Amino acid sequence: MLCSSALAAVADSGRNAEEYGGYPATFLRLEADSPERQDLATPVASYVNDGGQEVRLIGAMHVAEPEYYERLNKLFGQCDLLLFEMIGGEGLQRQEELRSRIDRSKPLGGLTKEEAREWNRLEAWEKEQREEESSFLLNWLGEAYKRFSKALNLQAQMDGIDYSPSHFVHADMTLGEFRKAQEEKKESFMGLMAKEIMSSLKEEYCGYQPNQIKMAMDLITGNVSGLKNELMRMLAYTSPDSLEDTVILKGRNAKCMEIFDQWKGKGARKIGIFYGAAHLPGLHAELLKRGYRLREVRWLTAWNTREQADGRDADQD
């Protein structure tokens, strides 16, 4: 998810967190040469157990530079098994597989009758999913991402990630499971958003106050780099503590680990778990409980304004 910085998590035993760039408490890392030259990165944390099985927790930004998703797609290819998040995404892989085979110049698009019927069911499923995503947050995680990414010259995750490989496994709740879990916990998106708004009114920004006037001016004048820099600072210093014990975070982590436990003993030596960066502290703790040890943390740049700043400096020379 597009959430960030310091959820409390179990520290890796005997290790200094600084060795891993502050991970797991820090799951979005901001590095800056100056306020105009910054980059924002997500972790790729590698774990190993006594049997030599490797697990990689791969943090996701849902809107990022296209190069970020290119690197992720290559990284996914190194895994024997890739568990991915997406509420209601259980039919996505099959839909992508059929879409890649459709030839509109042929009867039934080149599909068999059974495949054509399956395609129609998946198309109806996708339409139903979109119609049911009526809450603000789920819509924000869909179409608004595309509008947001276009304004900042970024790419939406759904457009950048190839979900068709056969070693991808959906490891998230169906939309029905998610809604049922929220009802049982008496949660709602509007209630969660109200908590976030109240938190912002109390100025709980982990020491950072966004310059809202400057952001508005950057948006009006089309200063993409300025807007990206301010948003990077917000993302890096705003804590989603109000989501810590919720279905959207803790509940989905539990679902992910349920799927992980089903697959970890099926022969895969390298397992990747691709989940929103804010989920990683909780998933880190769950892996430690299962006997995995943190071995290495690398950081992938998701947003970057260093190159734009270099370009402006060159123009001024």
C-alpha cells in the first residue's frame, strides 16, 4: 500500500537495525542530497531457514517509476514461487493468460469454446469486482492510482507488473472474504479514514509537516519534481499506526501467511512474497516465528528526482 514509515516490529535478533537501513521498522527509505534531489526506495529482505529455503519479502509501491516495475519483474523471475497481494485478485492470472492468447481476427478470438466461456465469466467477474469496489479506499487503490501516476509521470502497479507467470500465486483475501472480515470486526473504510484525518489534525506526522501550499502551487504550475519531492517526504514520515490492528493490514497478513504455510513445503527453494511495503514489518515478525533468519536487505528505488535535478542543473550551465 501507499503507506509508510515506522510500525513497531520485532527486531532481528542480535542485529543492529542500522545494518539493514532501519528495516523492518523502516519500510520506505528516503535518501536526499537536498530537498530537490531525493529518492524513495522499498526493501527486498531475504530470509533463510535451517533447511536452506530462502524467502524474500518484496515491498510494493502501487505507483512508481516504470524502471522500478521492470526491476521487480526481473526479480520475480528469480523465484520458484511468488505470492502476491490483491484483494479480489484470485482470477487475475487466468484472465491475463487468456488475454495474451486472444486473436481478434479469429472466431472466438482463437480460444476454444470452453476457454471463450471462461473468458466471458472472468470478464463478468472483473466488472462485478469493479462495481463492488464502491468504498473510497478501494477505488483509490484502483482508478485513482492511474490518474495520480499520470499526473506525476509515474506508472500504476497494475500496468507495470506482469501477473501472468505460472509461478504466481494469489495470497490475499477475495473481496467477499475482505468485506465479511470487516463486518465481523465492525470496521469500515470511512471509519479508518476518519482516524487518519483525526491523526493529521493532531499533527502526528512523525516530525514532518507537509507544505500544503507549496504542493498546491506545484500542482497548479505543473512542477512535477517539486510535487514528487514533497510527496516522498510525506510517505517516508507518515506512520499508518491506526491501521496496525485492522483487516486491511493485520487480517491480510494472516491470509498471506496462511497461503505461505500451504506452499512452503511443496519444494520451492526460493519463495517471494510481494506485498505492500506497510505489510512487511508484520510479515517479518511472522517469518521469525517460523524459524527464518533475516540475511540481507536491498533497497529498490521507486521514486526518484535526482535525474530531473541533474537535468535542470545541466540546462543552467
